[in-house]
Amino acid sequence: YNQFSGAAIPQYFLQRPKSTLA
């Protein structure tokens, strides 16, 4: 089972600061 598949991906980035996405 991949925890990073599906909705787990957006939830992971929501916990990170937006500066990490840039």
C-alpha cells in the first residue's frame, strides 16, 4: 500500500509550508 497515492499526496503538501512547493 502506497501512503503517497491518491489523497495522501495533497495532505502531505498541506502540512508543508507553501515555500516548499515553489
